Amino acid sequence: MEILVLFFIAAYGMSNILVFGSIFDGMRKFISDMGALPYVGFLFQFISDLLGCMMCTSTWVGFFFGLFVMSPFLILVGVDPTYSWFFDGMLASGAVWAINSIVEWFEENR
């Protein structure tokens, strides 16, 4: 159980920093500006849109965590390591969406 809570908090923290953190303002602006390039602009536009969406970013954070840090599906459920990273991305997306929804609710109702 502690593994899941740690995974959820780490995924939320990393996603929150990537989407809202002021330390990445320059990087997000650079990627957004590169979206106007003629041949590869669509890729930069995709990444820019991804970094503006908490649910989208957390999916990729979950993929990264599942591949390189820890895989809750591999540890707790015993899913094959070949594709457990995919389920980790879905788990991170759902958990971060739930946490972010609660945080936004409290921000609106202060």
C-alpha cells in the first residue's frame, strides 16, 4: 500500500512541476515557440499541448516511472514486465487526475 501512495505522490509532484512549475516556464515557452517551425512544428506543438494538460503529462510520467523507477503493477499485481509500464501510465494518470481534481475543488471553494 505504501508503494502505491508513494507512486501517486511522486507522479503528482513531477506532473505538477512539469505543467505548472515556474522553473520550466522558459522550456514550455521555447517548445511552444518551436511549434511554428515548418516541418517539425507539429511535434513541438504536440509536446506543448502535452505539457499544458495535467492528465496527459501524468500518463507519460507514469510510463517513465514504470520503466525506470518502480512499477506498482509489476510489484503488486504481477503483470508481465514487458507491458506493466503501460498500466503504470494509466494508473498514474487516474491517480493524478483524482488528486488534481481534489486540489482544484479546494482552490475554488476557499
